[in-house]
Amino acid sequence: MLSFIVSYIRQNRSIIIALLILTPIGFYSKFYSGPFHYWANNSLGGVFYEVFWCLVLVLFFKRLKPLQIAGIVLLFTCSLEFLQLWHPPFLVLLRSNFIGVTILGNAFTWSDFPYYFIGSGFGLVLLNILKSHSVSEESATV
């Protein structure tokens, strides 16, 4: 079991490092209090959110192409944005804490959509870079 975990980490080293860098930056964007803090807290975080989910999906769905992953993340995130118009008790409960609000959001706003598209675009570029990096590493070890 341990050898499987070590092998998995080695194979996904670049993605894991990217997640370890991106995740604290994304959370920090929610707490940032300097210039343009309202924008960073409420809009810029959408970019980090998209890239984060692109990286997570590529860890579990290796056969999907980067464009497919970015498209799935964009579609899902846009759907979640529309879901914010609905307030049944179970969603209100899920949104009652920081993680719930961070993942599901709590208020619909059209202005979030451009950041989702930008973030998915960045995610696509990053996945392509990581994919080419891993291919070059594999060919160097062969």
C-alpha cells in the first residue's frame, strides 16, 4: 500500500506541487485586506477555484484531455452559480460555514462568470504545461 502511495505521488508530483501552491493562495484571496480587497475576496477567487478543480480532476481522471477537464469544471461551476438562486434548507445548512460557502457560494452574481472562464482558461494552459512536462520526464527516464 505504501509503495502504491509513493508511486502515485511520484507520478503526480507536478500536479500535487501546483495544488500545494495554489490552494493557500486561493484561500488567501478570501481573507486579503489590502488594495482591491473586495475584488480579490469576491471575484479573483473564482479564477483560483477553477484552476484548483482542474488540477483535482486531472488527478482522478487521467484519460480526460485538458480541454475536457477545463470544460467540465467550467460547466459545473456555472451550474453551481445558478444553484445559488435556490435556497432549500439542506443547501442553506451546507452554506452555513466557510467551506460550504467557499465551495457552493451563497449569492448569484453574473459578474462571477468571466472569472470562471478566465480560471478555466488558466487551468487548461496549466494542465497542458503539466502534461507536456510529464511527457518530457517520461521520455527522459525511458
